Amino acid sequence: MDLVPDAHLDTRHMRHVVALADTLHFGHAAARMNMSQPPFSRQIAAIEQSLGVRLFERSSRAVSLTTAGRISPRIAAAFSPVSTPPAAMSGWWPMA
């Protein structure tokens, strides 16, 4: 598995972040990315460590976005050809 060695993120890493931001559930996001949950969780932790910022707050029952986490899907969307925003971005998706 390719953990993030530095602050360079490729589109695959951004898709992981967006999937988790959209679902706010590690298991569901991992399934969306065709991964099992443990490596997906390690990948998200490696991304956060590489960036030096927490994107998600975790508790035993919930996942929520930090301020940096709310910004990261917007950044990913700027580089994505996807025309429909993830649910986590509703309410602030720029309208044309």
C-alpha cells in the first residue's frame, strides 16, 4: 500500500478524503473505494500526518469534519471532472 510519504497528494488520495467527507463513515467510504476498512483508515491517517493537519474528528461512534476537512473536498472538486458535488459539500458548492 502506498502511504503518503510527504505532503504531495495524488488524485487517489484526494478521492479517499472526499469519500470519507461524503459518507462520514470509515466502513462505507472504504467500501466505496473498494478497500477494507483497516487499510483505508491507515491511509487517511497517513494523509493527515503528511499534511500535518487533522481532516476528521473521530470518536467511537462518529466521524466529523474539522475546518481543514471541510475545505479539502472543495480543493479536490476543483481538480475533478465530477459535476455533482458530494453530499458533505452541499450548501456551499459554487453555483455557475
